[in-house]
Amino acid sequence: MTGTQKFLSYLAPLSIGLLLIYVLFDQSGRVKTQAAETSLVPVPTQESEQPFLAVSYDLPAKISFAGEEVPLQLPDVMERLDRELQVNIYLQSSTLFLLKRANRWLPRITEILKANNIPEDFKYLPLIESGLVNDVSPKQAVGYWQIREPAGKELGMEITKEVDERYDPIKSTEAACKYLKTSYSKLGNWTLVAASYNRGVAGIKSDLEDQKVDDYYDAYLNTETSRYVFRILAIKEIFENPAKYGFKINKDHFYQPEPLKVIEVSENIPDLVVFSKNNGSNYKLLKRHNPWLRQNKLNVKKGKVYQISLPQ
């Protein structure tokens, strides 16, 4: 390598460094931030061009539960509703799924509520309890209405290793109606009845008596119960005004009730897989439409009749 080549090899890094210094300074000598120069996020030149990731939705001017007005003039009540409404709006996939699936079950649930003289707004209660999914909670509450075993047996439900009626959407709704009617006879207010589904009648009465108030919205409650009714109100508002809150669903996308045939069973079934095949179906569909069957067999006591649903 000649002396000239060596000199140029030493000069090259210095030249690159000087070039970087020039780039990082503007003509007035002030340092530019590299973030501004290299950011992948477009910087809008006008406020109207900003890419909004979330929007604060207006609250309804008024809202009620079971015909009982919600006192939105109270700041804490307004904020509690605002919180639950925004949360459920931005749980987009979950709320969208709920809108679709509810189409299959809410008409039937509404019929049962009406037959038991329970206000229609209680149809939203199982939506916030379970999302209309037959799950088991950490407290071992089961089914759409999240009923615990002692309460279920007290309400007359059959709960054994082979049969658990808490998983049956229809029978669990009927059992929930018994609870709601009993609760109303003790509390005399449907909003308190809804709160009692979370806190229990005794717990609600104790809170009201200790604080010398008689209204849900005036009571200081634990965090879960304090949010509970507002979660119902938020789902009710979205279900009644989906487009207002950004939910657009093609009517063909709603899940529909499936046509079923009912088979009455009064004798033991030693193998439900064989039973389903013999009736033109399969075990998967038998479990889909009869989640209350907890094992792959069914022992039937004398005089007892079960109804098993299978696709037509």
C-alpha cells in the first residue's frame, strides 16, 4: 500500500464522522433528534390528521334497569357507567362474539323471564356472568348463570357426577328465576336484586343497614358488587344501540337456534357414544346440545325421565 492509500484509509472514518455531525445539525446549529429523523410513525401536520386509537363515547342522556332510573346526575354514578361502557366497547372481539351468540339464546331466556314475571333486563345478567359460555369459575360457579352447587341444590337442581343441570341453559334460567323472585320479596327493588346476585341477599341487606341507606347507588360496596350493575347497564346499552358504539354485524352472521329433536329417556344408557350413533348423530353433537350430561353414560332412576336433544 502506498503512502497516499494509507492516508486515505485513515481519512475515510473521519469523513464519515464529519458527515454524520453535519446531518445531525440543522443550519442554525441546533441538534436534531434522531427519533424525529428516523421515526416510522408519520407525524401529522394538522390535528385532523392524527391517527386516533380510541374515542371517548358520549354517555346516554338517561338509562334505566328494570324500569328503575339510574341517577346519572351523581358524579360517581356517571363515572362508574362510563368506565364499564368504554371497557366493553373496546373489548371488541369479546363483545362482538357476545352479540352474535346472544341471538341464539336471548329470545328463549326472555320467554322464561317473562313467564316468571321477571323484568326483561335480567336477560343481560348471564351475559356478564359467563359470556354465555358453560365455564366453571374459580369459585366453582357453573354454567351461563354461574350457579354454585349449594345454591343449585337449594333451587331444586339435580347435581350429580352424571347429571349437572347447571350446565343446561334452560333449566339454569328457570332456577335463576326462583332466586330472583325470592330476592325481590326480601329487597323490594330490582336493582338491589341484580346486585344481590353477586353479593347475596344477606350481604346487600347488611351493607344497607350498616350504612343507613336503602338504594344501590347510595351504598358503599365492595369493588366487584360496586361494578356489577354497571356492567349489566353497559351491555344493555351496547346491545340496544350497537351501531352507535361501532358494532356493525350483518344479520346473516348472527348465530341461530339449531333445529333439534328431543328423545325421552327412561332407561339406563350404558354408552352415550353408541346412543348418539344409534340416533343418527355423534358424541360431539350430543355434548354440544346436552352439556348437562357429565359422563359418557347415564343411569336413570325408576320413574325418572330425561330429555336428550340431538340435531334433527
